[in-house]
Amino acid sequence: MNRLLPIICMTLLLLLASPAAAEKKDPGFPVPETLNYELSWKGISAGESQLRSGRIWGGNLQMVSTAVSTGWVGGMYKVDDRLESIVELDTPWRAIIYHIKTLEGDHTKDREAFFYKDNTVQRINWENLRIKEQEVPREVYDPVSVLYHLRTLDLSPGKTYTMSIFDTKRLLDGRAEVMKYERIEVPAGEFDTVYVRYTVREHETGELLDAGGFDAWFTHDERRLPVRIRTKVPIGHLDAELVSISR
């Protein structure tokens, strides 16, 4: 509990910060931006998801990912997930807060990570108020910010990037491999894309994990829009395909 009061104070200060308090740096993609997706499993409509980015507390970047199951899939297995990431647009980006609140079937999670400039992170499980602290690298991302971070990189086939990820539970080693150019069709239209394979390993053991990895198809232009995101599920995979864009 030694840092609970600083967490509250930091949050209040950030909320009360004036717009001039943080320089509005260019993140490398359009902001604000809302990307709407349809979810499908084995070709069957399974739900809707959204990626939304905008400015918060002056010039910091807020990224929110939501997913909701619909139709008969939602009737069988209810999903209502919200993941929020806030970073300072430093070089490299500096993580501030990562919060996940999920409902998947009968399982719920409500966890939050607060990142400090002494390269430590404090994670809180709001369901049982357990608080733990550990060291992390200076450059660390989360499962939401890493997708946006990829949009800022040189996505030329053959390029490989490694990065540290913290998911409110553990430190992971991420690896992004830029595979090839590919033209694909999604509900929003046809796009020339670059296909990126992203995998994660347990930092301590090096074990390759299914959870946390994804395949993504980014538009082959300056926007690098993720028009398709494919994640593994216990049976097969789940596709999120772009339906519409708004700002």
C-alpha cells in the first residue's frame, strides 16, 4: 500500500493538468481516430470491436480497445472487454497507465498498472485490492500500445523488431516480423497491406505463448491502418476486420 497515495495524487494531477502542460507531439498516425471492426470466428459473425485514440491530459496519447460479442455467439459466450493505455509521447514512448476491465464468459478481470519514471510498475487487482510492484525496462509497452507503436515503424518486409511488454500480470518479450506485402479485402474495401506477425514469449522462461500474439495487416501507406487483426483462440482464430473509420 506504500504507493497507493502517490497513485491517487498522480491521477488527480494528470486529470487537472492544463492542455499546455504537455507538448502535442506527433505520434506518427492520425489523432483523434476511431477504427470500427467486425469480429468473426470461422467465418461466423461473432461481435464488434473498436480501436480509438485521442489526446488526454494535454498532449499524452490515450488508446482504447473494446470488444463485445453479439448474436448467437454472444448468447453462448458473453464478451465485454475494455483495455485502455495512456503513454507520454517521449522518445521512446513512456508508459503511464494500462487498465484492463474484461468479462469473458464467467470470468472477470479489473487490473491496472501504473508506470513510474524509476522504471518500476505497480499493478493493482481491483477485484481483491492486491498490489504488487516490480522493475520493468525504460521502454515498455502494453498489449494495446504495442499495436499503435508498430504503426510508427519502418514496415518493410524482412524487418524484425523486439520490445518489452507488460500486461498487468507479467513481463513479456515481444517480437514483430514484417513478412510481406499483400492485397486483401475487408468490409471497408480493398487495401494494399503489409503483413506483420507478432509473437510473445514469457520473459523469465522464454516460453512461446499463444495469448498476446497476433497477425496484423497494416495499410501500405503513411497511415499504416490495421485493417485486419487475427488472434488465436482456444479453437482456431478470431478475425477483426475494418468496417469504417472516423475522426
